Amino acid sequence: LSDATVAPDIAGVAPIMSTRTSVQQGIANWSTTITGTTTDWQQVRGRAMIDGRFFSAAEQATAEQVAVLGPATAAELFEGTPALGQTIIVDAQSFTVVGVLESVGSSSLTNDDDLVVVPITTMAQRLAAPAQARSLSAIYVAARDDASISSAHQQITRALVVNHRTTTADQDFSIMTFQALM
């Protein structure tokens, strides 16, 4: 999908793996969504940082134990004290907080402020069950612009049909646009 010859109307692609688990910091314990993704996630999802930074390509390549927190998660774990540079525990493993996302609120489906984002390589190697280490929960895609959404949708469908070796009548995937969710 990130190949411009296959999908010229796509501006960015961010695969994700996700799970729900407990995160600890000191005596605080919070159940949240852990999202493993790529460095493109921030741009594709249109998320800004309120503190710190998003993880880097180098940290992704080496499966570093770094985390970016949603503001609700940071508030629950740190109760008003700065999260940046602090350590959280996810599945008995230490992660350094490198950033906190700006609030975007919640939708009817999820609270987009309550999450922990880690490099997808870290998720696959350290947090996912072995049977799930190569499974994606979703792929977020950004179209070049609003006028390209329909053609990007068609390009995604064609690429996934080929990749999954299926037909449009027997798709083993679904595609939703944010406009369809509103």
C-alpha cells in the first residue's frame, strides 16, 4: 500500500497490532490499549505531541522499549506529574516514556486518548503472543486529500485482494473510512 505505483492516492500507511493489558507505574495500575505501529502512525492519524516526541525510525528498527502515552493514560498513571522520561511497566517489561500525545477525545468506538503506542517491532518481539507476532489488527491509511478518498479506497481493495489471494466477492478484510464512521 505504500508503493506509489500500486496506490498513488495514498499519502501514508500505518499498520497496527493492538492488545488490551495492564500498565503499571509505581503503585498506579491502569488497563489500556497497547498499540504497536510504525513511525508513520502519527502523521496518518493526525496526532500531535503535547510533550516529548514520537518514537524514531531507529527505535523502531531496533525494537526499543519506548512508549508514547495518550493523555488519559498519562493522567491515570502519573496523576499530574510529568510522564516524560519516566518508566512504565507493560507485561513485566520496562518502557521509557518518550512522549505524550495531545488530546483528541473519544469517539463512539474508542477513547483515542487512552492508549500506549510502541514500535511495532517491539510489540511483535516483546509483547505479542508468538502466534500473534505477525498478525495485524488494522492498517490505517491516509489519502492524499479528501478528493482522493474514493480512489484510495479502490486502490486499497485491489492491493489487498491481490495480497490475500482472494476475490472482491470473497474478501477476508473490511475497509472503513472515517467519513463512514461519522
